[in-house]
Amino acid sequence: MSDTNEFVLVVSRRRRHYNERKRSNRGTTQVPENCEVDYEHLLRTVGSTLVEVGDTPFARLVLSQLTESLNILNSNGVPEVVCYGLGRFSQYRSPRCQLALLLCLKERYGARVYAYDPAFCPEEVRALGALGIEIIETNEEGKRVVRAETTTLVYMPHCSRQLTNNFLYANWGNRLSNCVLLANSFSGIIDDHLHGDVSDTTGYILRIRPYVTETRLENSFSYGEVFNDLSIHIFPERDLLRVPPDFWDSREEPRYSTDEVEFIRATTQR
């Protein structure tokens, strides 16, 4: 995407360029520099963006496809949404539109919503609180374990593939049947890289791919970079029952070299 913040990637399949900010301490949220924001203006801007995004064919498509996915999972709703890597929505259009879609999801399901990005400035945190979104206080590096008794929607617009890999690792097993991932296409992640590269850095995505039901979302949004390459991913229990007996046994925590990815820094993409 052309104007969002993400958990930093040194090597990116889109060959993007990143400007690194000051490194934060592990497990804490970094307060970005130069983040003077007019709070009231920010709320008004988010409100107008919500109206703009919510009344689009793309937003309706997402909600429709989520309904179909939940039907496959025999789930009657989404009580919890977790969002990673939203970016500086006070400064850039793409994360602001992605936030608007998150608010559409919140309204649709009456969900409790949690969000984290090390790039959030204090006024953005304040605005999210006013919008009913709870801030995750520590950098989980995507390793949040979802509750077993309910469905959790994980929204990671244009986050790194390593972050997705970490989430799969944390929930490796039948617990995945309680997850819906709205994130970069698994098929795209794998097909766009050499097999060896994917095996080294995103092995859990590669291993779970045969048991994923992926719905590609046709990007009809007026700003093409905002929602491109997104898919809905679910892990129906009927498919997870087909895995080999020892499939879940191999579960080592992912390790990435500093040349590959850092989850504790924030970047600004212009």
C-alpha cells in the first residue's frame, strides 16, 4: 500500500521502501515523534471516512462474504475482533479507510474490538477509545491465542507475512476452527515467493494452506491500494479433521533473523 504504517519489514515482496522510526523497547508501545494531531478534527475525519467506506460495494462484499464464511463455520456471530497493524490513520488515507472498515465490522457484529500498532500516537489512541476500540497494551507480535468457545475475527490489513505466521503458530491446532482471518491472501503470499523463502519465513502458512478455505475479495474500492490483495481465510473443522495424525505435533516458535523482520518497530510509508 502506498501510505500506511506497518510492523517493519526489511525484505518485502512488494519492494516497498520504509523510513525507520526510533526503535521501541520490546513489549511496549512506542510514541511516535512529531504526532501533533487535532483530536476533534480527527474524529470528524474518521466519521466522514466511515460514511464513505460503509456505503461502498466493497464493504458490502466483505460483510456478505463474512456471512457466508460464518455459515460454513456454523457460527452465529463475531463477538471479538482483533486488529493488528492499522497504521497512522490521523495522517494517511489508507489506514483511515481500513479503520472505517473495522468500524463497519464492529457495528455489524456488536463486537468487542482490540487494536495494536506501535505507530499509534496518543491522540489516535484517544480517538480509538472514543470509538469503542480497546488498545492492546503490549506488542504481542501476532501471538494472541483466541478463545476456544467463540469465533474471533483477526483483521490484519497489509501486515507482514511473518505476523500472520506468528498468529497461526500461537493457535496451531483445532483452535484455528474458531478463527476468521481477514488478511493478505495466503495463496498470494506463497505464490509470489520462491518455495524456499516461504518455507524459511512463513512455514505455518505453507503447512496450513491445504486446509484453508480462502475467499479472495475483489477490490472494487475507489482507491485501489487500500484493500488490494485481501482475502477471508477460515479453517473449517471438517477440513482440519483431514490432517495427518502427527500434523499438529511439530510446533516450534518461529524465529526470524533481523535481516528478515522486526515486530517491535514502527515505520511510516509515504
